Amino acid sequence: MNDFVPPHIDWAALSPIIVVLGAGIVGVLVEAFVPARARRTTQLVLSLGGLLGALVAIGLLWDSVQSNVILVVGDSFDLTPFGLAIQGIVVVLAFLSMLVIADRSGGQDAFAPTAAAVPGSRYEEEARRAGLQQTEVFPLALFSTGGMMLFAATDDLIILFVALEVLSLPLYVLSATARRRRLLSQEAAFKYFLLGAFTSALTVFGIALLYGFAGSVHLPVIADALAGRGDSPLAGLHVLAVAGIVLVCVGLLFKVGAAPFHTWTPDVYTGAPTPITGFMAVCTKAAAFGALVRVLFYLGQGFDAATRHEVHVLLWTVAIATMAIGTIVGVVQTDIKRLLAYSSIAHAGFVLVALVAFDEVATSAVLFYLLAYGLATLGAFAVVSLVRERIATDDAGAGGTRDSLILGEATHLAQWAGLGRKAPWLTAAFVLFLLSMAGVPLTAGFVGKFAVFGAAIHAGAWPLALIGGVASAISLFYYVRIIVLMVFTPASDEAGDGVPAAGAGVAGPLGAAGVAEPRGAADVAEPLGAAGVATVTQARPATRAVVTVMTGWGPAAVVVALCAIGVVLLGVVPSWVLDLAAGAAKFVP
Amino acid sequence: MAVTNYLILAAILFSIGATTVLLRRNAIIVFMGIELMLNATNLAFVTFARIHGDLTGQVLAFFVMVVAAAEVVVGLAIIVTIFRTRRSASVDDVNLLSR
């Protein structure tokens, strides 16, 4: 009965994932064999090439998938147009994220020379002087991308679990690698890891319960068992199925950052290095929503009226709570990264609005929204990575080279005042991204919100769409607040009223990988103990931080431009992408 | 002894693990709670495999073990890094971001 039958493997259909993961593995070998000087260039070419290759493979597969669903490895992984579309979105956004990760405006990338060194230690200082670089971030990001591509394309719950870990584990590590504000970065990784591991344990227990219920971890079989067509001895125990579905959903909702499982989002998004935050905010969310749609829609086929009602109640509650928390708590934020984190929570709520519809209209709306949200958010985080603090020393030139003067990102909102005068083009792009997030017409966000709320109304969930509209209106308030601040408020350092509060506790060794702690030096000193304080938190009374914007066409600036073009194109001529999305939704049950 | 007893044991172990995660303050202990949850899941998988009479569940237990091992590597690395920086592995001390 348990004879082993080798599965038929369709290598062509697996090629996008193989290319990305293969590039990651080669990247690990590059770390071992390529001399340090050439490593960064090699890694960059390899990862960008790998992602481009995956994109080409997805393009080649697109037509054949439209005509019939490809079974890839036995029945555990079938490539549907929806799965392929999510893979495409993830790969495009990962490609752009990779450019932001590679950005070195200001002379240094965003990653610590050696992430393992204790912040402020002599070892770290030596590593910085030696010019070490953590080029492992490229393969790590590739592995994470590979996991995301698998996450959204599988029917098998255990592969879902493995993919969840493959995408999460590199992200935990990447969160801890920031060059500046390393205490915050490590803390972000710590929180992300503990909460992420906890929810993945819940998820796998849910999978175990579903396996017990249906005798299989294959979604269509579970759906059959739910509909009463299975032959499992435990098929009568509906409580197993309901508990299992809830636990699996908890894991997926955690990954998309929906309330009440959102609490990690603001902390992790704030603490992680900004390029990684952009990558997490965009790609993880796309992949996790892909998986959520797949799981819910497959299992939804087997729901009876009562179960369907229960799942609806769950989704309604989560969607309303997510939108409310994302918009209302977002209003009072003073840190730009934290604010964008709450904005991304709110967007997760908007996508959930479409999910309650359970039909093809909803699926295509989700696809379009993920792309629109992804472009705007990624562009916004790329802009954040370019707005920096600069130390203006009294004796100019004594500090050494130019790049030693550029510090970390100026994330406090007060520091963003008057940015429009310093960098008009970058500010214009940022305003565009904010307007798109708010859903103003002629931007991608408007079409996305229209599609999402339209799907909900189409399915009769108009109260939810109405709440979504109100939430968008509230969120418009805090987006406009930033726009006013950037464009119409004069900069505080121009006005001459001294250092903005956030610039006060600047790290001791200029531009070193120390801690520029925005909440004052004392906060860092206390958990550090006596040992590391002097180097890490020593304030320099003679220096003051001014906000400066990295100009020039670095990779991050290119990403900002590409995202801005994408947002406008999707807003003005959305029909071709909407058609693609509608085609991609066709074969999802 | 009825096979379902093993399921009850798995549920109890899982609850103990979850309670540990939510109540204990030391990151290492919290992490041990997570491991206990994963191993309770393994017990559930194997028991269900016995009930259904197929091997899938036993294979799944191997998958979970491998993933748990990978998680230990990353998790302990992060906890040790935090400990080396702050001389404390308490989850209450890690609060710079929430102020």
C-alpha cells in the first residue's frame, strides 16, 4: 500500500524557483572561493542575473500555464496561472529590492561590516577599517525569494510549511545586519524570530490537525474531506478541521501582518536595515497573500454553509481590525519607517477586504493590488534609505573622508521638514508614492483600491467596502500630513533652531557602525552596561546632525524612478495589467 | 492503550510549550517552549499516521525535525548576539523599539 512511486517532475515548470535558489547556492560558494575584492560585484551580478532569469522563465511558462495547469512534482506542487502570477510579482519586486540592497550612496551600504561583532567593540571597528563587507546578504535574500516563490505555488501543506521557513529564516538573519543603530536591528531580529517561530509552530500544529482530519496534507483532498467525500476514519471530527484551518490561517495572517497578529510589524520594520524592510514589506506580503488565497479558496470549495459563515466572520473581523489599527495608530506615529509599517498593515487590511469575496474577481483584484502596493511601498522605502543624517563638524575636513560624515537614515518625521527644497525630484517621487498609497486617482493605488472594494461589493460585502473607504480617508490624512511637512514646512536646520531631537545621540566614532539612537543616548547606555558605553553612545557636543539627501543615480535612485514610472503607468493605463491579472485568476478554483 | 491517548499527550505537550512561550521571560526558555510545540506536533503527526495507516505523517515528522534544526541554528545565533550585546537574554529587557 505504501509502495514508492517516483513522482513525475516537470523541470521546466520548476525552472523559476530552481534558477533563484541555484543562484543563492552559487552565491554561498562565491563567498568561499572568490577573493574579497571581487565578491560584491560577483554577488550582485549573480543575484540580479538569477532574478532576471527567473523572470524570463516565468514569461516563457505563462502561455502554457494558461491552457492547462501543470502538475510539477506528483500532485504536491501544481503550477496555476495564479501561482505563476504571484511568482512574477515576487520576482519583479525582489529584483528592485536587490538594487536597493546594493545601493551605496553615501559611500557605504546599509549592512554591518561583520554582523556577528558586538556593537561598539574594537573588533567591529577593525572590521570597519579593513573595509569588510557582509556580501552574504545577497544569497540570503535570494533564498528568501525562492521560499516566497514556493510559498505561493504549492498545494501541499507541508511544502507550504517548509517554504514558510525557507522564506523566514533568511529574513530573521537579514533583520539583524544593519550597519547603524545595531541595537535596534538586533532587537528587531530577536522579536521577529521569537514571534515568527511561535506562529510557525502554531501553523505546523494546524497542519497536523488537518492531516489527522483528512489523512492527507494535499489541499484538494482536505477540501473533499471537508465536503464529506473523504474516507478518513476521523472525517467526522469537524472540530479538528476547524482548529486546523484557524491555526494555519494564524500563521499566514502573521506573515501578512494582519491584526491581531501585526504587533511585530512596526518594531521589525523600524529596526531592520531599510532595504531589507522594503524587501520584507513588499515581497513577503505578496507571497503570504498568495498562499492565503490558495489555502482559503481551495478549502472554501469543501466548506458547508456553517463553516463558510464562520470563516467569513473570522475574515471580516480580521479585515476590519487590521484596517482600523493600521490607519488610526498610524496617525500618531513620528518615525517615518514606523509610519510606513502601519501603512503596510492598513494595506494588508484592504487586501483582506477582497479576500472575503472568495471568487475570481477577488483573486485578480488581489494580484493587481499587491503589485500596486508593492511598487509604491518599495519606492517609499528606497527614498527613506536616501534621506540621511550628516554630521557638520566645526573643523571641516578633520574627520577624514567624505563618506565618514554621512550617518544613518534620518527617520524622525521632524527631520523630513523642508525636504522639498533640498531634493525636489526625490520629494516629488515620494509624494507620488504616498498619493498612490492613499488611493488618489491617476495612481496605481486608486485602481487597486477600486478593484479590491469592487470585488467586495460584487460579492455583497458592501459594509466592508464602506469601512475600507472610511479607512482610506483617514489614512489620506496622515499621508497628506507628510506631504505638507515635506513641501511647505521650512527645514528646522535651515531655520537655525539647532539640532532636531532625533539627531542628538549620534554615535561616537564618526560614521562608524555604532548606534545613532533616536531616542536619546541614555536609553542605549543602560542595557549595555558599563563596558561598551563610551564608544557607542558618546555624544559629540561640537557636532550637529543635519539632514541631507543622497543625490546622483545610485541603484536606489534608479529604483525610485522605476517605481514612480510603474505607479503612474499602472494608474493611467491599468487595463493591460488588469487583463493579465484577470487571466491569471481564471484557473483558480 | 488507545491510540488517541497519544493525541491527548501531544495536545498537552503543545499547550505546555505555548504557555512557556507566553509566560517565561528568558529567551532560551521561550525558545525551548517553541521546540516543545514542534515536537508535540511530531507526536501528533506520527499518531495520525498510525490511525490512517499510511506513512505520510511519519515522513512529515522528518520534515518538521529538519526545519526545527534549522530554526535552532538561526534562533540561537540571534539570541547569543543579543546576549553578547546586552548581557541579558530576558525578553523584557529588549524594549528599545517600543518606547
